[in-house]
Amino acid sequence: MVWLKQWRIKVNPTKSAQVTFTTRRGICSPVNLHNTPIPVKKEVKYLGLHLDEKLRLKTHIKAKRCQLKFKLKNMSWLMNTRSQLSLHNKLTVYKAILRPIWTYGIELWGCSKPSNTKILQTFQSKMLRTISSAPWYLSNQTLHNDFDIPYVTEVVRINANKYKNRSTKHSNQLTGALFNPSVDRRLKRLWPEDLAQ
């Protein structure tokens, strides 16, 4: 409250949400702002990322998959097998419009479980198959190689390395310290710093 008053920031309590990020059971004590209780939620959208209380990021990936489905539905006349658009242009549409939807925030959600990233990989494989009208016996690996489209796991690794290079060369020392190996790890999960290998 003191900080908000000092910087003259007005917060609307009804548009705010309280999420406790923890793996423990139980509920955090309620938070009030200007004597108004802030509603408690299990999931929240912040800067385009869907975060749940356990930071599993499955919610975010499923939301992106729904967004891709909706966008593809609007562009089905361009991307379906009967479209007169050339294969090169269809690939350009995919790279310019559809791929940026799921690559947003990849440095964070890239450390999610393989079962979660598989949701997006399945979408990409189906898209390449639809774009090229590929027969059933043609493998997904052949399609990815022929079109020079990397797998989702490879895109994660490339973006994580780019982010690490930018961060370690940044003038702010705290940004570079993000990639120092953490000593205290209680959970057997991948961390964003593990992606840059």
C-alpha cells in the first residue's frame, strides 16, 4: 500500500486476482486492497501467459492450442487441401501467422513436460500434412526435413540458447545471474536454464 501511494499507482481490486504459486496443499490467507478482498483464483493470465497455481504450464499450452484452432478455422480457405495457394505460400502463412502464436513465451513454457509440448508438436505435424496433402505413408520426419521445419523441442532449444546469449551479455548483472546453476532444487523438473544446452 505504501509503495502504491508513493508511486501514485491506482489498482482496481475487482480486476485483480490472487494466486498462490505453490505445490503445497491449503489456501493462502485472503488479501485485501483498500478494504476490498481480492478474489482468489487457481489460474491467471499475465502478459499473455496462462499460469496455474502449480506452474505446470499445461493450461497455457492448451490455451495456445485453442487459439491456433480458432485462427486456423478463420484461415481454412487458405490452408485446406483444395486451396489454390502454392505450397511455398502456405508454408509462409504458417511461419508468419500460426507459429508465432505458440512460440510466444517459449523460453518459459519450454521446460514443460514432454506430454504438454507434444500437444503443439501434433498440431504442427497435422498442419504440414494438410498443407502438403501428404499421403498417410509419408512420415512426419520426412515432412519436417523436406520443408526445413524444426520440431517443437528443437525450436525450444534454439530460442533458449538465443535468450541465454542475450541475457548473459546484458549490462544488468541480475539478468545474467538467471542462468547460474541453482543449488536448491526440490522438484525434479526442468528449469528454463536447463533448456540452453
